[in-house]
Amino acid sequence: MKTEHEIQQNNITELLKLIDQNPELPIVPMVDGQLCGDDWSYYMGKWGQAEIDEVYHEDERVYFKSSDEEELIGERGEFIFDNEYPSRKSLTDEEEKIVEKKAEEYVESLPWKKVIVVSIELP
């Protein structure tokens, strides 16, 4: 079993490797919300995993293509359904395919940005 120190070293080594292989990509540290309080100016965290992903930022939320794409497609599908089929009738199979294709095209057209994501986790 790896020690905490070994895990941290592996995470940092992986981050450095990704930076070396992708020097053009910005690095996006994603801080676990439980680290942030309101009484101190600094908070201790630990290095989590680093990976390459695509991100899209909207209002106060950051979406990750690897994990949030399906959710966005579903939300957009609901929006299309509500606006293009206001009678809330049942969709035919063909209509469902059209709505899903439109939702997928919309999500793909979002301004995704390829980045190196680094998780900053609870110690």
C-alpha cells in the first residue's frame, strides 16, 4: 500500500509529465469546495490527480467534457423539447432523434477549452 507521500509524489510526477508533453495547455487547479472557508486567508490541500480534459465555464459552474457532457445534452434536450414541442406531446422516435442530435450539436459547439486539470483535495 502506498503512503500518502508516495501518492503525492506520483500525482506531482504525472502533472509535470502532462505539462512537459502539453506546454501550450493552461493549467486549471480545481479546488475541493470543502477546503474553502471564510475565517482564514490560506487553506491547506493536497495534490490530486492531473489529467487533460476540456472545460466550459458558464455563470458560476465549470463543466468538464469528460463527465458533464451527457448532463448538458440532457438539459439542452429538455430546452429544445419545451420550446419546439410546447404541447408536451409524446415524441415519435424520429423526433427524439432530432432533438438529441440538436442537443449534441449545441453542446459540441460550446466554447470548450482544452486544459490540464489538477485536483486540489482535502488533506
